[in-house]
Amino acid sequence: MATSTFRNKNDVRPKKDGAAKRRHCLVQHRRLVGLGVPQEEVDAMQPDKIRELLKEPSKTIKKYAPAEAEK
């Protein structure tokens, strides 16, 4: 019996494949656009920046609300 893989939980846990990761990033992308962030800005952002903005949606709305009102 292979006890080393049984004891090492990191080796046996399910891992996200590439398609699921891209799908999740796309959902987060759409959520950020829905909060009022301009599409062009979201397209240029890295995934970690998108996640950071989604952690506190009320702050994100306040930050980008004046830009929406000016247009």
C-alpha cells in the first residue's frame, strides 16, 4: 500500500483543470463589469487584481460610480 500518497493530502486532493479555471475567471470578469468597471479596464487587468476588486464589491462600486456618472 502506498502510504506516502495517502498521508500527503496535497497529492490526492482534486485539482482544478485549465477549462474550469478559465471559466471561473470569465465569470469573475463578467461580475466586475456588472459592478460598473469599464470593459476595457477589466480586459487589461490580471486575475489577481480582479479577485481583489471582487472581495469588497461595495468599495468597487463607489470607486467606479463617478466614472459612470460622467459619461
